[in-house]
Amino acid sequence: MNFFTKKMTWTNAEFIPFKLCVSAAYLYIGSTFPEFFSQYHGILLGFFGISLVYLLAIWVEKMRA
């Protein structure tokens, strides 16, 4: 199955609907189960921070190339 090995380039404008879809799903899940996710608030915030730094590093590296 070559689905995961296929290389594709996407523009930022093409990612907007994807980002909106994912953020809407996160907001829906978060609003449906607030007491469950409040237990993991620190872990989720830490994961967000680490992934944000990682993605920004990738973005800066891609922009320099």
C-alpha cells in the first residue's frame, strides 16, 4: 500500500479546510467531555507546546531551504 509513502505538496490555502475540520472536531470533543479532559489539562498543554515548537522548527527549516 503506497498511500503513506506517496509524496504530495500542499499550499497553505489547501490546508485551511483541513485545519478548520480538525479544530471543529477538537472543540466539539472538548465541549462534550469537559470534566474528562480537565484531568489531563497539563499533559495536553505540554503536548501542544512541544508539538508547536517542533512544527515551528520544521517550518523555519523549510523556509530557509
